[in-house]
Amino acid sequence: MTKPVKLSVIIGSLRKNSINRIFANYISQQLPDHVTVEEIVIHDLPLYNQDYDQQSIESYDRVRQQIQASDAILIVTPEHNRTLPAALKNVIDIASRPHGQSVWPAKKVAVVTAVPGTYGGRECGIDVRKVMQSLSAKVMITPEVYLSRATESIEEGQVTSDRTKEFLDAFAEALVEFIGG
């Protein structure tokens, strides 16, 4: 019998109809039944401010608890100005604070980027990995997923490209192995 695994997903885009949400949903649907998936909602998070470290902010507490309770985190994100989006950096910062109370050490983290442009969000993916490694997270190294021209793989909110599906299916399989499921 395979042990249950809890995977939490952070979508780096705040857009309701983000292409990254579509890819995150597709990946989630490819996972075996013993892997439960929960989204960590980030649109309601106030910008991190160290002055908040000495008080309880409900949305901060929620994301910290969700990350802590997860066996692994899947980050699916666009690239903004050749790096990670502010909303994604904000949740990473919130979960790393207050000093000495970070929930990131030893947390398994996988990263997927998807953009409509030609570079696939590579710079963002590298930056997210760099930040997560600096926080002592265990980052999935291969396969790296940088989806360029990602909108060409989607129709009516679904992944339709067979080539992209095959690539994401292989990633989902590697993800399950990485998270120990």
C-alpha cells in the first residue's frame, strides 16, 4: 500500500484565468490517487513587512500552516520582467519569516514556468530555485519545466498539445518519485 502524500500548489499568477493555473490543473490530474492536491491561495496576502512578525495575520498564518502541513510544494508560475512575480516572492518571504521560524527548510519544492513568450520563463525558474535553495528547501532539479509559447498548447482552458501533454505527464511521474509517493 502506498502512503498518502499531500502536495500543495502555489500559482505564481494572481489572474483567475492564468495559463499557469491550467498547467497546474493538468499536472494535478495526472497524479495518482494517493497524492492529494491543495492550492495555497495567495491573492489575499498583504505585502510582507517585518513589522508584522510580532503579530498574527490570518492569511499569513494560513499559508504558513498549509506549507508546513504539506509533504511537497509545486510552484507553477509565469515570469515577470525576467524574474519571479511579486505575488510569488511575497508568499515565499511570508513563509520564511519571522526569523528562525521558516517553514521552508527540508520542504520538497518543484517548479514549473509557463509563458506566452519564447524563453519559457527560464530566468524565473532559475531565480525561484535559487531562492528556495537559499531557504534550505529540497528543490527538484530534473526535469526542468520551462513552457514557452504556452498559450499555443491551450484551447478553451485545456491543455491540447500532445507534445506538451507528454512532457507534463513525464514531469508528473518524476514529481511523484521526487515527493516519495
